[in-house]
Amino acid sequence: MQTPSRSVAVVLFPDFELLDVFGPLEMYGMAPETFHLHLVAEKAGPVASRQGPISVAERAFAENRQYDLLLVPGGQGTRTEVDNPVILDWLAAQAGRAEYVCSVCTGSALLARAGLLDGVRATTNKMAFAWVAAQREQVKWEKEARWVEDGRFFTSSGVSAGMDMSLAMIARILDQQTAEQFACWAEYEWHQDAGWDPFARIHGLV
Amino acid sequence: MQTPSRSVAVVLFPDFELLDVFGPLEMYGMAPETFHLHLVAEKAGPVASRQGPISVAERAFAENRQYDLLLVPGGQGTRTEVDNPVILDWLAAQAGRAEYVCSVCTGSALLARAGLLDGVRATTNKMAFAWVAAQREQVKWEKEARWVEDGRFFTSSGVSAGMDMSLAMIARILDQQTAEQFACWAEYEWHQDAGWDPFARIHGLV
């Protein structure tokens, strides 16, 4: 039986972090028959990353389509977006209907501020941990984790961790062997252990 | 003494591979005072990746600016671009003046076809090795390497290897400690050994 396809919305906002977005998309992009990828932003059109390069949001929040998998990246822009009701309201509305809700790096600050992670185990970037955790104390923030799975919520640590988490999601939706195959195609050494996190220690969290 | 800044041209073409471009840009983007990043293509404007998401080339080849560091990604699009004289001529002209010329994955096929790698030690994606090597027999193709440095030419293995190579370039231009710091900020486990290459064996090359 073929796995049903999933629409994936990757949220863009000004000053998003490049690898938070394109690391996961590299992995999901290996199964185009399963994952239909969409860059979505407050307005459709060009959005500049924190590093400068510009990507194009194909769809606007206001189109109000429904997505099966939400992915929220981090980046310097999250410092502004945590106070932007447009993105928080959209995330809250979408998350109610999505099968999976994911974040990379400080993207979990947006999920937290949208009220989506109350009582949920979650993690974030280890260098920005204190700031993110202060956004919402009702979240069960975990200091040492490459990524955390709690039901339909997948939250990863900083930047590169989004690739490891996305491969875990691919293993969940498709299967382990396929996820390992995708990592191999990308010549990527997948950290399959969600507890692997040398960066928590480096940043004095444990 | 402050390190002089470098202009970095990352070449885009239709069906480029996302992580080949944005993995390296994540790393170079951590030193904006040193690396000035530009996406450059045959025509300025939107360019669709192999995975679908669109990025914006800020500059066109015809502007004929000079860049200090060239980075050529791979992706399905290289199969077409190896026969495109516009990109090959531009690479040849630029490479004559550039301080460093780099490729990720099958991007080395374009450097090879532009005649830039004759007598140079180089590598490429391990799954596509036979196709790339057949593009130009005058290149000293290396079957087992995460990346290869030969003078001012840096060529990496497939997709993820571009991040390891780019950190090595950052260590060359800035210093080792800074490159390690950037890997840590990205929560990236940098493979610092250019000879690390389990994928050569997986794909039957050694």
C-alpha cells in the first residue's frame, strides 16, 4: 500500500535561518511523491534570510489552505515574530488541523508563544535556550536533546539538528530503511539518537 | 589585522540541489564582515531548485563582476548545464581571476567541462561518480574523499559534504578556531578529516 501524500508547509519570515529551512527540505525533497513542499509566509513573494539570500514564498497565510505537516524554522527573525499576532494566529489555526507540527532551532519559540506547546516536551537551540524557554513557562523544555518527539510535536535543537529530526519524521511516516537511504543519498551522517547533544554541555545547560 | 573581505558567488541554475547551496551559505553567513554572499545566475531573478522551492539570483552573469570565491553546487540541473556554454564560459572567465574555486557534489562536472580542473585532483558525489568522471578524463578524479583541496580548487563529495568543505575553507581564510566556533553555532558535527568518506565504499568505488 502506498503511503498517502502529505502537504508540507515550511514557514518563512524575514531573517529566517537558511539551514533550518533547507536542511529539512533537502531530506523531504527526496520523496516528492509523498511530501508536497510549500514555502508559506505572511505575504507570498520574496523573503530575505538572516544571511541575505532571498527565497520565494509561494503561498500566503491568508490563502488559508490546510497542511498536513507544519515546519517552523528559527533564526534572528524569531525575536520579532514572537510578537507578531499574524503568524502566531496562523500557526495556532493550522496546528489544530495538522498531523504533525515541527520546529527547528528557535522556531519552537513561535510554537510556544502560539500556545501550542503547553504541557508538551520540547527543545530548542542550545545557545538561545534561556531566551526561548522564557517565552512560555508552561512548556516542558528539555535542555539536552538533539530533538524531542511528544505525540505529534517534533522540536529540534539548533540549525543542523533539523536534518536529524526530519529524517526521524521520514522514518515515522515512511520507514526506517527509507530514511537511512535518504541520508545516504545526501551523504549525510544521520544522528539517529534523539538524545545525542554535545551542544547542551558546551553551552553549560547540563 | 582584520582579514580582508571576500565576495562569494554561489551559482544557481534550474534544478540545483538545495543543501549544496544553503549548507555552505549557512557557514559562510556566520562571518558577514568577511564573506559577502551573492547568488548569481544566467539571468537575475527566481530559480527553482530540484526540490521545488525557489530562490532569487540577485545578479546575472552578464553583469560581469569579479568574485573572490566561486561556489558551484550540484543537482539534477548539472546534467543539462554541462552542455550550456553560457555557464561554462562564465565559470572559465571568473575562475581565472578568483582566489578560490569550489564545487559541491556534481558541481565539479561543470568546473571540469569548463576545462578548469585539467591536471587537478578533484572529487564529486559518490553515487554520480561515473557520470561526473566521464565528463573530463584529464581531471585527477579521487574516488574516496569527503573533499579535495588542490591549490585554489576545493571540490567536495555529495550534498552534505559541502558544509564540511566550506568550514575547511573558512579555517583557511580565517582560522581553525573560528571555523570550529561556526560549526558549534550551527550545532553541526564537522567532519574535519577530508579523507573521511564512508559513502565511497557504500557506492562500490573502493
